[in-house]
Amino acid sequence: MPKFYCDYCDTYLTHDSPSVRKTHCSGRKHKENVKDYYQKWMEEQAQSLTDKTTAAFQQGKIPPTPFSAPPPGGAMIPPPPNIPGPPRPGMMPAPHMGGPPIMPMMGPPPPGMMPVGPAPVLRPPMGGHICQ
């Protein structure tokens, strides 16, 4: 009967039966060898990517920093919404609202105002019953 060779463990199993393979593949040592194999493969892939990026940078194919070169087509990146920038063509600038920030309301709404959102669900106390 031919022997089974495990590439991860670099060893031959004594028998080539499904039960022997299953026992081997569920073992701690085999699982550790599989984990080490793929960890090494991932490290090699990362190193390869690093080497290619370094070579491209040294050949001048990649700018020194991502923001040193102008964007393609002269496109401008708009400022974040919390930083005022120049008004865009065709748009009115937002008026400045002075004063302190508004705090959320606590308690019931004043008369004439409707609450926003779904109605609250009333639940009985834990372990209690609803009395009617």
C-alpha cells in the first residue's frame, strides 16, 4: 500500500487511509505546520510588494509623497465640511450661525411641538405583570 506524504509536515504517514489522514490533519502539530506555512507565504508576499514599491519609487514612478504632485486633470480636493473654504461657483455660502451650540431637549416637548421618531414602547417591569 502506498504511503501518504504530507507537504506541510514534510513526512510520510504509515498508511494511506481516510481515517489516518483525518487523524493526522486534525493533529496539533499538523495545524501548527499549516499555520506556519501560510504565515511564511504572507510574509513573502508582503516583502515582494515592498520590494516592487521601493524599486518603483527609486525609478521615479511614484512621487515622494502622495500630496506633492498635483492631482490628475487639475482637480481640486474640496476642504472637509467643518473647515470653511471658498464658495463653489453657483453656490451661495452658508450663513454663519452664531451663539452657543444647541443642547438636546430633555423631558416632554413644549406644547405645540410634536416629537420626532417612533412612539416609545412601554414595557412591564422585569419579572412583573401588567395589572389592569
